[in-house]
Amino acid sequence: MVEAIIYRYRTGIAWRDLPEVFGPWQTVWTWHRRLAAEGTWDAVLAELTAAADAAGLVDWSVSVDSTIARAHQHAANVTRRTGGWIELHAADHRAA
């Protein structure tokens, strides 16, 4: 079961796409869900991290992602007063 769960996360496939060699995907999903609810995966991660840190295999450097995703100006839901229909009519007296 553990190998099937690791395979699923390593490949990024859906549960239903697990190869038949691992058995029914529903069984694998149920085991994963049960182990996650019990906190088993958290305990395994903590133990492996502690062992790797004690052996000097962990580099605790932190990387921060500062990516900015800007929305289009029309997505802001703010009334704009530039280049609209009203401004064009207000400029008619200046155009002559």
C-alpha cells in the first residue's frame, strides 16, 4: 500500500489511474485516507526529517517565492474615468 501511495504522489496521477499491480485504487485511497487521519504520515515525516537532520543531510536554507500575478485592469471592479464614452463627449468642445 505504501508503495502505491508513493507511486501516486511521485507520478502525479489520479487515484483511478493507479496501475493494476497495486490492486484496486479504492483500497489504496482508503489506506492513504486512514493513515492521514491518524497522523501517521506526519509522524513518518517528522521521524525521517529528524534522522536526516541528525546525519547532517538537511540543508535548512529557505527559498521565498515573490511572484506577483497582476489582474487585468478590467478585473479590478473599479470605475475608471479614462478613455470612456463620457470623456469623449466632454472633449468635443475642445476639439474644435
